[in-house]
Amino acid sequence: MGYLIYYIEGPLLWFTLILAATLIIARSILAFSTIFIGINRKHFDCKRNFSTFFRLLLPYHKSLAIKPVYFISRFIYHGCLFAVPIWFSGHIVLWEESKLEWTWTPLSDLWIDWMTLAVLLLSAFFLLKRWLLKHKRFNATKSDYFLLIATGLPFLTGYCLTHQTLDSFPLVDEYLYTAHIFSGEVFLMVVCFLFYETNLNALKCIGCLACTVNCPTGTLVSHDNQRRRKISYSHYQCICCGGCAALCPYEAAEIRHAISFIKFFQIGRKYEIQRLDLKACRSCGNFFIPLEQFRKIRLQNTESYICLCPACKQISYAESLCQAPINRIRPKPD
């Protein structure tokens, strides 16, 4: 046990810090390069694109207007999440005593305590929300729960350690410092493989493509293949602007965290995030509109022309004007 404690508090800690710094630099290079490869020049904004990493740490984006209270709480959560480890006096002392001898001005212990409690309370709130609310539980993944637990543990053990709240439990008190170090190492590794990416809710998305048309980097793209419409996405190319979530008329698009070791090495690869069946044109048989979108339109309009593709609508309209049949030129299927 003594060797394990030495390994966790010594070599493993330094290895984790060096690896985390290396992976963060590598991710930065990969993200910038892939953004400029598939950039959508029409909607490109240099300042907005370079602020993507600030949005990853402090997720401020267009979807703030949809749920202001929820996103403000997330903004506070992320701010405290990174302020406490960096500006806590106890951590700064460790850097001073290390071979690097780094030092900087810490925040007051009172501020650190309040921010630590904010992280713990908000972690518990987000965890219970995903567990108790049916629609949140349906969309939640195992990595969502793991992320919240892995985030909260370093703050919980650190708070108990500094305030000596578990001194009455000898065994717990003996290994609490080691547990704090190890949970911090796990948290650092989670951050390195954490992506803040777009997700399309399969129950709400109708395939209208409002998100793909207005995506500034072109990371969201669609492709109609025979009877299906596929929407693909590249996580490195995304700048977390939240435009897709803000513009989606049915609130199907959302920005959420995802932990993935494999995605770290999937450079420039687009993977499918949504697939919808298409409806065939009643006249020519071409597939031209997602079924879900057609059903939404059908509820508001019962005219027969909505069952026609754009080409057949033009022919039908011309025939109605001329009051005579027109030789139909059937468009070739895609």
C-alpha cells in the first residue's frame, strides 16, 4: 500500500501533468488545422473561431438565449471548476516547493470555499436532473454520469481535507490526501479526452437543415442517399458557437459534453449523428423531404401540391396556368 501511495502522489502525478499539457497542446493544433480545412467562408468570423477554446472552458454561446438560467449556472460551474485548482493557495504552495518553483497570487480561502461548494452543489444538481427527469434520463449516457462524478470527487475530497471534516474517521483521514491526488489525476485525464460537441435529438429533429446551412465552419453537413437523409459532424471542426442550437426551430440541436479516447485520434473524420427517412414525390417518385418534416407541414397545409418535389411543383403550376398538359421531363434520381 505504501508503494502505491508513493506512486500516486509522486511519479503518477507528474506523468499526468506532463501528459495533460502535451495532449492539450496537441488538441489545440488539431482543432485549428481542421477548422481552416473545412471552413465556410460565407459565415466565417476570425474572432469567433479563435474563441472556441474559451467556450470549451466557459461555455458562452448563442444557445444562452434559449435557457438563460441553465446556461448561466453552467457558466458559473465551469468558471469555478478551473479557478479553484489554479488559484487555491494550497496548490500554489506545492508548485513553489516543486523543482519548477512557480508562484502566483492566490484567491482568498473564503472565495475558494464558496466556489468549491458551488461546484459540489451544481454537480449534484446536474446529476439529479439527469436521473429524475425522464427526458433528460433518456438522452443521458454513462459518460455523462461518470463526468459529473469525476468532476465532483476532487472538490469533495479537497474540501474535506482542508476543513478536516473527516478526522473522526481514522482510516478515511489517513488516505484522504491520496484520494484527493488520485481523483485530481483522473479529472485531468477526463478533461484531455473531453469534447464539447453538437448533438441532434432523434425525437425532435425533422431534418430541416437549419443547422447545416448556418454552420460557420461547415462541420455539420447533410447528404441524401436514396431513401435517407444523413447529417454528419466533425468534433475537431466545431467551434462551439451554439448557432445550431439557437437556430433550430424545434430545439433538437444541443451542445453537450462527450468523453471519448477514440475521437481524440479521429482527425477530420465526419461521423453520422442523425439519419431520417425521406418521402417520395407522388408524381416522379424521387425522395425529396424527410418524413418528419412532411408530417409537420401536413398538419398546417392539406393541399395536394405538398406531396410533390420542387421540379414537379413547377410543372404542376405551369399546367394550371396553361390549362393544358405539359410533356413532363422526369428528373433523374440522385
